[in-house]
Amino acid sequence: MARSQRRSSSSDSNHWIGYTDLLSSSLLILLLTIAISSLARANNEKPPLVRLTERESFRFPTGSYTLSPEFIKALDQRVPEILATISKYRIDSVEVIGHTDGQPSPGLSNLDLLMPKASGSSSLSGFRAGSNADLGLLRALAVAHHLRNKLDSDGSRGLIIRPYSAGSLINDDGTYAPADTRDRAERRRIELRFTRQKES
């Protein structure tokens, strides 16, 4: 009788051990699935678009691409946020896009003559914008130069910073809509877009 009870309790405990093994294996598989899906989501998550608007002290003098002391101070305050985004999303390329309003930009452009020298120069001067597209590019170039010095001055990060111009063609909501010729502060801005050229 005692032997029968021992056999029965041994069988019960083996049953429970098998059941707990099954539960712990299922839990491990569930946790592994959650971890893998979180990692995949993080890899595919889009980094934020950073807008530098006139409301936040990112203002250029009319027709100019010169960074004012207020602009530089406000931009330097955003550098930690930009560095955090670069690190979080493993960014290796930053696009700096200059947007303008539609007010005509008078003058004759000399960008074609001087632009080849712009990449090797530490400062920008002597450029003349002949259009809003020119002005947007010069503003993006000025911001890109400053960011390069702040984010990767010695090139150790391998960060690519590319200036582009959208001129007056893109609304602040991202839709294509050329601006009229009025003074529209909400159209004038610099946008920073973060991308990965290489998958690591």
C-alpha cells in the first residue's frame, strides 16, 4: 500500500515537473519573440524630422544665408538632441534642407562659379543668390557647415552631412505647393532629415 502511494505521488510530481517545463519553455519562447519583434521595430522605426523655424530663433536676415549669433546659439542648444537621434537610430547621414518663402530674390547668382570651392572652405562668404532655390541651398550649406563642426569635426563618426534646397516649393506640412510672392514666415525653415546609408 505504501509502495503504491509512493509510486502514485512520484508519478504526480513527474507530471507537474513536465507541466512546469512546458510552461517555462513557452514563456521563454514568448519573451524571445517579444524581444525580436521589438528589435525589428526599432530597426525599422523612422527617426524624427527636425524643423528649425523662425519661431524658435532660427531666422535669417532677408535675402541672407549668414547665421546670426541667436541662430547659432539656438542651433547649439539642439545639438544634444541631434546627437541623441543619431545615436538612437544609428544614423550616418543628415540631410539639411533649406526652405524659403516665395518672395522674389533679386540679383545675379554666382553659385555656379563659387560652389566648387564651398566644400573645401571653412566659412561661406561672397555668394550671391539669384533665386529662392539658390537662397535655400546657401542657408542649408551654412547650417551644414556649422553642424559638421559640432557633430563630427574630426570625421571620426563618418557622418555625411548633405545640404539641399527645396526653395519655396514645399509647404510646412510637406505637401508640394509653390509659395506666392508674399512674406510667409511659416514657409522659411531648415529641416534636418536623418537616414542610414549603410545597414549595420
